[in-house]
Amino acid sequence: MSKPRVRAIIFDIGRVLIRVDLQRALEGLSTGLQLSSDEVWSAIQNDPLWHGWQVGRVSPREWHLQLCKRLGASLNFEQFTAAWNRSLDPQPIHDPKFFAKLSKRYRLALLSNTDPIHVAKLESTYDFFQFFPREVRIYSCGIGTCKPDPLIYREALRACKARSEEALFVDDILEFVEAARRLGMAAIHFKTAEQLYEDMRAAGLQLD
């Protein structure tokens, strides 16, 4: 029996569609503090509200107050938001024409572990979002769970109206790629744009 044709392509965002430089954000958050970037990142990851922030249980204002209190920072909300978003490189990895061509043949979706501050910045900054209708932008902060939880992958498939065997998933984190494969999805571990295009062609996708 022939393998089902790919109908949907589901992309992670950070380090797949845009470059992420965490150090830039950490430097912004640590301005005026006697803390290293590593100490700031450790404080963030170990904060009791960190997971809730990622899955939408903590509002941006609550996260701002919590983190400033933990770090001893005096950033107002606007300064905090600007620093938080400094990790997002304004230049996308792929030419928008790449998505324009794909969108004519496949259903495109986004599946990202991210937070409300980043979502607002992402959606207002990058032109490629026009090729991803709002209903197929699946964010951990909107779903209430993170990759590699199977629930968030199933939500992306539901949004795409595709069965798992009809979907291709792309992520830079191998653990998340393997989780997609366990659900029956084809998946590519992203390393470079060139490697992605080669792997997509090898999977039988039409990129031109």
C-alpha cells in the first residue's frame, strides 16, 4: 500500500523560522544588576511561575512583576517587554516566497512552546505569518500544555484537518521531533535551511 500523501506541514518557530539569541534578552533583563546572564537564566528556569507562564496560566503583567521581584530589577512593563523580546532576531531564516509556494500545495501550521509577550511580537513583526491562518497557530500558552505532550500535537493536527500520517513536522529539538514520530507523523530535525529543503524534497514535497 502506498504511503499517504503529505497534506499538512507543521513548523516550530524559534530556531526554525526565526533565529533566537537568548543572550540578548538576558543582557537586557540584567541591566543594572549584579547578576550574570547565566544567573538570570537560572532564576527564570527555576521560578515557580515559569511553567505556568509557558502554558498560559500567568499573565504578562504577573510575569513581569514576578521576575522583576525575583531578580531585583526595576524595569517597567514596557522596558521588560522590550528586553524579553530582544532574543527574537528581526530577520527571518526563510524568504517569505518559500511559504507562499508551500501554501499553494499544503496546509501550513505553527506549533510552538512560547509565551504571550513573544506571540504579540512575532505576529506583529514577521511577514510569513500571513501564510498561517490564525486557527493553525498553535501556541503552548494558548493550549495549556507544551511539547512534547501529545495533546499539543493532536491540537495542531485537528487545526490542519489532517491525520497524523498526512502531516510533516519540523523542529530543531530532537525530543520534540521524536514525539511527533511516535504519533505517526513524518518529522524533520531542523539544523539549517538548506538541510531542511533537501529533506523536504527527499520526503517527496514540491518546493517549487
